[in-house]
Amino acid sequence: MASAQDVARLRSDTGAGVMECKRALDEAAGDFEKAKGIIKERGLSKVAKKADREAREGVVEAYIHTGGRIGALVELASETDFVARNPEFKDLARAIAMQVAAMAPKYVSEEEIPDAEKKDVKPAEVALLAQPYIKDASRTIGDLVTQYAATTGENVQVKRFARFELGQTEPENGQA
């Protein structure tokens, strides 16, 4: 049986509900890392089930790089304004905007890459969701969005972005 301290620690690490943490710890026979894996697995399956739900709320977040020569706008959507007003949601949107400014993706996802381009490019270079996160290369932007969606229990999506750089004639756009 899981202790209240273990449940609280697992909840703090994963953002999952109290009962879900307790069940995962019980299923993992008290093995904390195994319980984290169980919660992640369950969370990802929940995210897949919610992907069809409409995400109409959200934020448009801007990031202007030091020196003011590069900027990015990102539209991050959620199902409810309750989630969109959450400080962690806004932090996620800002991290994605920073990624867009730094890595200059052309598309939101791999599915948007035109067939004619697919053989000539690596998805991690041109698709935002496939790119390794600039602050933690062991995770992709898609992983960050999926993890947040699993934590909130809502469909969370990067809808589109625009990147501006001084001297460019057209902004670089990515749309879903």
C-alpha cells in the first residue's frame, strides 16, 4: 500500500490526480520509477483519445529575442479557458515561441511537409513538433505538448506560428 508521502511525491512529479497516483504506486508495488512510467503510459493513451476534441481556447504568445532582431508568435490552443489561463500553459506557449525563434521551423507537424520536400529534409529540422526542445534535447516539442495535455486532461495543440527576422521580406509561417 502506497504511503501518502509517496502519493504526494508522485503527484508532484507527474501532475496526475491523487487516486491515479495511488493506483499506479499500488500496481508498481511501491516502485516509484515504475509508477511514473505507468502514469505516463496512461496519460498518453488519454491524450490520444482526446485529440479529436475541439481546442478553441488558448493564447497567442510572443517571444522577441535579445537585441530585437528575431521574434515569434505562437497560437497554442486548449479546450477550455480555465487551462489557457493557467501560468504553466502560458509558460509552455512561451517556450514554444522561443523554440520557433531559435530553430526556424517551417511547419507545425511532419504531416504538413509537402511530399515533394519529404525526401530532401529531416522532419526534426523543419517540423516544430518533431524538433528537439532547445532546453532539453532528450524531449521534442511534441513531447512537451503531449505531456501538458496528459497533465490537464485536455486536447492541447500548436495551431500555428509566425517567425520574423529583420531583413526578411516574408515571415516564416507554420499552420496546422
